[in-house]
Amino acid sequence: MDEWGQLTAELDRWHQAGKIATFWWRDDDLSEETLAFRRLLDLRAHFDIPLASAVIPSRLDPDLAGAVDPYCTILQHGYVHQNFAPEGAKKSEFPENRAAGEIADELRAGKELLGRVFTDQFVPIMVPPWNRIADNHIGALPSLGFIGLSRYKARKEALAAPLLAELNTHVDLIDWRGNRSAVRDEMLVDLICGHLSARREGVADPLEPTGLLSHHLVHDEEIWAALYRLLSVLCGHAAVRFVSVQGALALIDGLPEHLSGPGDNGDIA
């Protein structure tokens, strides 16, 4: 059995158990309309699935609002996408030692800008650059108006802090530590099957949709091809449903309704 056969077999297990394997798709580093972004939207439309785009506020071209289609939700990708971590530490815009007041001012300004430009398409979920934010800064996010946090790898709890949902991605299409092109098929399938099986067996939160992560600006043809191949397999299986951000939030038990927003079955594509 090849890699894709392994993925199909895992999805078959979900189907045989009468379960829906929910997925969601997040793409990072959006700031302006480009040919790569148009290609991303065309791919979204081809498969008729929701897309969440994480926008960098400080780099935003306001004309981008006219290019975003109705099935694309806007999230906030930090503020400047700049590394403030000490030398030798992993990159982070929000390291432990950075002043909380400075962070709050920037995030508040970014949130207000995105809300003004994208109106109802903006959902105040913080996507920290490099998927990192120090624990001492997470608790302040709800007071700044954020309802969610999105990082990488399976969440430990559905709420990262009181009144702050966590909705993560789990499958990165890019081999950042290698050739910076598409990850090998076997690695891609391992990531997906690993999270799916953990959900199915109750090792990971079964209600957290498996999240795909893309970065349209740096996609080469191999990455585009890998994404198309993956979406073809997923969207062609009866067990798979792609959910919007609002639909994913609505799956969280105990999250106040005003935070999740509309999230009934209409949000499942």
C-alpha cells in the first residue's frame, strides 16, 4: 500500500465508524493581491471549500479587500511579522521578554485595521508568526478582543485561556528545514494520519479539525502540485468535511455562543 492508500485507509476507518473527519485550511502571510493569492483562491473555488487567510496588518494593502472572495475568512497574523526573540532563541514576534504594553498596542491597532477593512469577513483569531507566542502573553488576548488563537500541532485544551478558543494546524506542506519545497508524500501522509488516528482513538481532541497549513507566497510548482493532490484525495472521500473557522469554533464544547458565531451545519462544506 502506498502513502495515499494509507490515507484512504484511515479515512475509511472514520467512515466505517460513522464519523466525520473534519478539516480546515489556513494560509499565512497575506498582505496584498498577488498572482499566487489569485491561484490560491482559484484552488479554493475549484474544490469549493472554506479558506482562512492570516493577514499581516502592518503590510496590508487596503485594496486587498476587493480581491478576497466570500468564502475566505480573514485572521490576524501578528502585527509586523518581525522577530523580537533574543539572539539564539527561536523566532517569535511575541517572546516572553517583550513588553506586554507594546504588544497590546500593536495587536489592538492591527485588529481595528482588519475589522475596518474586511468587516464581517474578519474573525479576531490571533495567528502568531512562526506559530509562537509566549505563555505570559496569551492571557491578555481576550481583553484585546480576540476570541481565538491558532498555532501548530494538536491543542492540549480547547481553550488556550478563559474565553480564548484554540484552533491549530497540524499539516505543513513545506519542508522548511530541508529544501523549502514540498514535503515528501510519505511525510505529508504521516502528519495527516497521525492526527486523524489520534483523534479517532481519543488521544487528541476529537473535535479539533485537522488543519492544513500553506504559505502561498513561497509555493513552487511542487508545493502547488502537492496541495492539489492532497485536496483531491480529501475532497473525494465521503468521510471528509472541510469546515469554516466559525464552524470549527462551534464544535468546541462550552464556548459561549457569542464567541463562536454562526456555526451550524451550514458551515460545513
